[in-house]
Amino acid sequence: MTESTGGLEHRVRGVDHVAFPTFDPAATVRFYRDVLGFPVVHSICAAGWGPEHHPDFIHFFFDIGNDDRIAFFYYFGTENPTRGDKGDAYAKFAADVPEYFVRSRHLAIHVENEEDLLEYRRRLDASDWPVEMQIQHETIESIYTHDPNGYFFEITRAMRPVTPQEDLDATLTIDALLDVLDRPEPTFGKLLARKAELIVDRAAGWQPAEPAGTAGWETVVR
């Protein structure tokens, strides 16, 4: 596989939790606990925390597997800001902001197989938050909906393992992107051109990872 961390030791072990504000905690509990079946595993009742005028709040957590959690803050007496027509409880956007930009902010959790994915589709479709789309893209298949807070929410399963070649491609792509961003007027075309240059420059350092006739390749870290 490609060395992609600059030689730094990789020590983290996944997500402890991600946290979002909610202005509808009852619906949030219904969605995550009662529809999806994610148990509540921790809560914090906080009165008088933070600086002066900080509201009292409750911070509660759902188990999403693998010792990972999704958490929400509910601030008593805090109104939902209405800054725009699109977006979620945290970030509102004006009506002219493209939908692809709004939806780029999302949480994705993964399941083991197609059977599990379809089970979550069944649960969502029987709820107030049915699946909005189901898509196969690249190496994964995903279902999407919006949770009660307007957060774009994805459940995904791998259709096949990610290969060493794809790890190598990711490194080339990001290195090319960083190079192009250092130059005037970056474009997608310039990214592809720079990536092609990097392939030519680095190809001599690639060696077969397995005997001839097999599919694996790796890089020699220099």
C-alpha cells in the first residue's frame, strides 16, 4: 500500500462520536432509537455549564456500532435560527445555494452486507422518514434520507473491497490536487493533467506486490 501519512504513526481507532444540535429531541429519539434501533447509551444533563448566559442543555448519545456514537445537544430555550430556506438545524443556506452543495454535508454509517442495508431501508420506509434515494456508486451502495433535524443521513455497504491500486490512486489524486491548488486558476482538467505527470514520474518506483500474473501492485516508499 501507499505511504500517505508523511511517515506519521497512525494511532486513532475510529470515531468516538460526532455531535450535532437538535431543536426537536423527541423526533430525534424516535428516528435513531425507535426507527433505526440505535440504543441510547449515554446522556449528560448540564445546568450552569459554560460561560455566563450559557443555556442549560442535555447531551445524549446513540450507539451506532463498533464503539462509535452519534450525539445531539438540546439547548433549553434556544430558538432554531432561520437564516435561509435550505439546510439543517445547524447550517441554513439561501435558496440559490445549489442542492449538491447543501447535501455534501452528511453523515454516513456502514453495514456489513446488502441484507442489512435493505433491512434499514425497510425500517425507514415504514417511518416518517422514508428513503429518498438508493444509489450504487464506485465501490459502495447507499440509501439516503434526512433525519428530523434536516441532516442528510446515509447508510452504506461495500460492494467489494478497496484494492491497493485504489489506495495508490487516492494518493496520486490528492498530491495532484495540492499541486494544482498552488497554481493560478485550478481546474479539474489541470488536476487530471498533473496526476498524469505524477504517474509518469513515479511509475519507476512501483513494484509488483505479488508474483507476475496477479493483480497486486504497491509502491516503494522513497
